[in-house]
Amino acid sequence: MKSLAQGFLSHGDREKIIQAVREAEQGTAGEIVPMVVSRSYSYPMADIIGGGVLALPAALALSRFINTRFWISDPDHWLFLGILTLCFIAFHQACKRILWLKRLFISQREIEEEVDEAATLHFFREGLQQTRERTGILIFISVFERRVRVLGDQGINEKVSKDQWDRIVHIITDGIKQKNQAEAVCLAVKEAGRILRTHFPMGPDDRNELKDLVIK
């Protein structure tokens, strides 16, 4: 079964993006790495909260139905606890597997924080801070959270404003909304290449130091 990241781009889409990266890096010392991950975090508390929130009303309704159906005059607390436990297990697993349901129990603040942390972590894991002139750019797409981050290394951030990164983010998010994610990523890569060529022209001995696309 394909992961969210694997299903986000077809094989043909990946080839287009890799080619776009290679073209964008021509004429610049910069390195562009688009990266697609299925999710930035597993959010286990969302499964617990969702399981509890959904299990309680379901257990109350089932207990009332059983009491009425079998003419039980006095509420059976052990019966209710048993039903509540079974409902919690069922809804916990549902939240774990049904992504739109899980998303209901995650705050926007937590999503933003986890995506920021994951983007920074992958920036270092993929070695973007190790390029010779500190000119690596990570275009980070987290599918489950529907978030995009653009991180530049120290050499780039000294010369490029946040507004230019925000423009790249908007190119991708707008494209995803229109279900044209591959074309959007290619456009974003092209824009990143334009920025890099302005500030970091290619030297005589420049070479490709990083991967052209990462799928996790």
C-alpha cells in the first residue's frame, strides 16, 4: 500500500521535478532539494482524545438501548464501562486510520509546530547545511498536515527575504488545491533557481552536492 508521500506524486511527476531541479540549478552554486513526507508527526494524543470524545456518547446511547431492549430497570454500571471500553478501542483505531477524522482532534498550533520541527530536522538530516557555500534550499511538503515550508541555509538567508520564500510556499499550496501539485512544485523550483542565480552564480568547479528529490 502506498504511503501518503508516495501517492502524492506519480513516477512521471517525480521525473518532471527532478528535471526541473537540474535545470534550476544550472547557472547557480545553490542546491535545491524538494522533499515530500507523509506526515511530520504521528499525533498519538489525537487518537486518544478522539477515541474518548466519540466513545462516551456512543456508549451512553448503546447502554440506554440495551437497558430499554432488555427491560433493565436499574442502570448497570459494569455494563456501561464494558461498552465504553469497547467503543473507545473502536474509535481510537478509527482515528488512527481515518485521516480526516484524526485531523479533527489536532489543533492548528500543534500542526504548525510539528511541521516546523520536522522541516528543520530533515534540513540537517539531508545535509543541506553541508554545502560548500551554505546555499542549500529545502522545499518541504508534509502531506497529512497540508503544509509547505521553505528553509534556506545561512548563506542564502543573509541575502533572501522571507517574502520570497512565502511566494514559493504559495505557489505550491495553490497548486495542490487545484490538484496540480507536480506542476506547482516545478514552478516553485524554477522560482527558487531564479533567486539563487541572482545571488549565487555558478563557479567554475561547482557540482551537484545533494539529492534532486526526496520522498519519505
